[in-house]
Amino acid sequence: MSQHPSGPYGTPQAAPPARSLPRRDIRDTTRGPFTPPATALTSQPAHQASELAQRYELLHRLGVPTVANEDFDDLARSMAEQAGFLYGFVNLFLEKQTFVGLHQPPADSGYVVVGRTMSRDRGWCPEVMARRKALPLHDVHASPRFSGNAVVDAVGIRSYFGAPLIHDSGTVLGTVCVIDPEKRPLAEARRLRDIVINASAQVMDHIIRTPVR
């Protein structure tokens, strides 16, 4: 197993199979009209289907791509580097959690390589969506509520910091978050929380004001 070339940790963890995070290698930044897949709406409870339809409509109106995008990748990388975390995400909540922005270790680093989508009920971003405010977890095992999560086993995650992407209309489009296999000191929690909150504001400002490549 190779060492991570620039990460803050001495020895990377063994890479368990990321069955819950299927890898997507093809970048598609094509923009144009889109409609929610029929199964995305019919498979959801009524209130969730309504929220999802509103989310799709707003994303379409703003011209936001719902696939991997270089601008969002750059924003995810900047957020992860500021926090000193291995993974950073710009995550739209569609029929699946869709990581339109993604930063992660190189494929040969020995760390888990994650994909561009994940089930809507996994990870901690669903909690961020529900509470509509930042969720700082310096150690996911510090609370039984947050330690029992498939991502803990699949990717070996110990720390998570996420914040919602909320449009001025009140629609929650998704989240930004950073995750890492190392827990963080509690004393660092506020600083890390502020990083993801600032990143969420930056992403929303980019979505509203800047044409997305």
C-alpha cells in the first residue's frame, strides 16, 4: 500500500470496497433541459416527491448541472484543503445524493476512492437537509446517533462537517461537506464548522451569480 503523497497522516487505512458508493468515472458537463426521472418522484413519499420536484425545477431554472462539474470540483477541493480533510463534496439531493463536486485522494493513495452518487439515506447529509443548518461531528463515534452509519464501515470515516445549500426561496438544494478517517479535536470543531458554512455560501453565490462551466 502506498503512502498518501500530501495528506496529514502517516499511514493510510486499508481501502475497503466502497459498495455503497459506486464509482462514476465519466464526466458529463452537458447542460440543457431536464426533467426529474419518473422513478425519482413516484418512489418517494408525497412530501419528499414535492420537494424533489421543486429542487429539480429550481436547478433547471438556475442552469445548474446535475452531473460532475469542474467548478464544483474546484470548490470541493478548496473546502477540503482549508479544513485539512481528505474528502470534500458538493452534494445535490436528487433521486440519489449526487456529488457534482468531489475532491478525494488519488486512486493509488491507498485510501478509498468514492463514487459520484450515494443512496439518499446514507451518510450524515440527510441530517443536514432535515435540520437546515450545519452539522459538526469532530468524532462520529462520540454519539450513538451518528456512529451507526454505513459510511463509517464503507469508507472508515471518523469526522464529518457539513452545511446545507439553501436558496433564497427557501429550497434546500443539497449540502457541502468534508469527511476524513481521522477524528478531530473538539477544540477544532468551530473552525471546521465555519469552513463548511463559508463554503456553502460560496457555492450558492457561484450558483446564483456565475455561469457554471
